[in-house]
Amino acid sequence: MSDSNPIEALRALEGEALSAVESAEDAHALEEARVRYLGRKDGRISVVLRGLGDLPPDKRPAVGQEANRVKEVVRAALEAREQALSRPAVAGGEDLTLPGRRPWRGALHPVSQVIEEIWGIFRDLGFTRARGPEAETEWYNFEALNTPLDHPAADEQDTLYLADSVLLRSHTSPVQMRTMEAHEPPIRIIAPGWVYRRDTYDATHTPAFLQIEGLVVDEGITFIDFKATLAEFARRFWGPGTKVRFRPSFFPFTEPSAEVDVKRTIVRPDGTSEETDWLEIMGAGMVDPAVLDNAGYDSERYTGFAFGMGPGRVTLLKHGVGDLRTFFENDVRFLNQFVR
């Protein structure tokens, strides 16, 4: 610093320091500027303050005051630059530090995943996949399945009619009859598809939902085949330790009929396990001889069993979800949990 004009030299040093601070591109460069000008040992402004004793007594107050002012200005500039460097980089209103917005990755819906898993198990057991129309006649939806039209299920309060004798199918069971009409035994099919009912939209019901129908018909099919097949499915789907029980029930197109329940063992992350309550997963039974007769089969020669389940309910139980409506709301944050 020039002894002839120390004030002017300090102002020149101020400009140099502010320029260095402003041009600092990152935290490392900013720290170098701070040490160069404000460092306690060799900082250029600090050196001026330590050298005040070498100046003539009449110049010391003015030079000291100016040196302190420059020091504060440079310190404020350093703090401002540090804040600027820590803020997100913004260009055209966009935060350039945010991660890129990638396109959504497509994936099967969780209910579709369960359908494919169920289908894979039955395919390995020798089943094929069948389809049928969603707009059905009263014959296929009710009468052929041993359900008279005065049955409550056939009432307009429960069934969605499109025209006289034409309706949106209320279950996938009509695929049974259409398959039997088109093919001779042996038959071993499952038929996933949409069905429609006048149900209230709530946590456990929707007016449109997916169902899976199964049918086996051949000579010599017994209740033992029925129980063994569905128990094997349950253990493959829910786990080898799954308990299975068959409760007596009633369906117009099967006799005897049963509700199939499972009891699972859930293993927690800490290694402990817990057994669930009994959970109902499907309705099933031996095909009523009247249904075989309606298909043109000889009910004295052929026997079979049928079953039906709602994959939406199975998905709820599988993942521990409490409200069926969450599968229809298309909230990607929810659905992303099930992406495989």
C-alpha cells in the first residue's frame, strides 16, 4: 500500500476484492478470495490494519476507519455471493438443479398383475384361457345356469339391462355355457373378464369389476379333484404354508357348493410371523347336473366343478389395501408401489 495516499490504495484494494468475489464461480473460489483479502494472517486488508502503527499519528484514524469500512464491504459481498451460489440455478423460470422429469414408465395395473399370476398357476395345472361377450342374454347369464328369471339376482335392481332380454353380464359364468356348447369334454378353462352390477361404489364394491371363472368337466371328476385343485392353487398363490378350508354354501349352478377360505402366515421384516384370520377368496362347487344338461352334455356320464373369484378382492388381501376404490383412482403415487 502506498504511504503517500493510503486511502486511495484501500479503495483500489476494495474494488479488486469485490471483483474477485463477484467472479468466484463456486464455493472453493469464494473461499480463496476470502483468505486472500480477509485472512487473519496474510489477508491484504488484515495486513493494512496490522500496519496502522507504522503510519504517522495524524493519518492513523482516517486510514483505520477506511480499512474497517472496506473490510465490512468485502465481508458483506462474500456473504451475498455465498448465498447466491447456494440458491438453485434458475434459467427461464426453471430450477436447473431439480432432477429431470422423466416420462412415466408403463406397468401392469396391480389387479392385472394378480390376474396374470392366477392365470400362470392354472396354466401350469393344465387350464386354457377362455373369453365371452360382456353383453349377454338372460339365457346365458341366468337360465342356462339354473337361475330362474324370478330370482332376485335377475331383477333390474341388481342387473344392468340394455334391452329386452339383453344385459351386461353380472358374472363370468356365462363363459361356462358358451364353452361347453362349443367344445366336447374334457374342458379345463379359466375365464377372466369384466362384469357389471348395480352395486354402490364404496370401499368393497364397484359397479364394474373383474372376475375370474373356472370350469373343469370330464368323466370321473369328483369332489376330491375339486378340493385338490383349489387347495393347490391357494398354496401356490398364497404360500406353501397356507391353510385352506371349504365351507358349505349355495349357488344355483353348483351342487354341492362351497366358499373357499385361506389362512396365511405373514412373516415380518424382523423375522417374526403372524397367522391371519380366515379370508374368503372364492365361491365354488360341483357343476349342477341341470347345467350340464342345458349345455347338451350327458350329466350321467360327465361331472365337473366350477369356481369364481374377484381378483380385485384378492389384490386387496394380497397387498393389505383397505379400499377397493384406490385401484380405480389412477393415482400414480399409489400405483407405483406395485411396479415390478
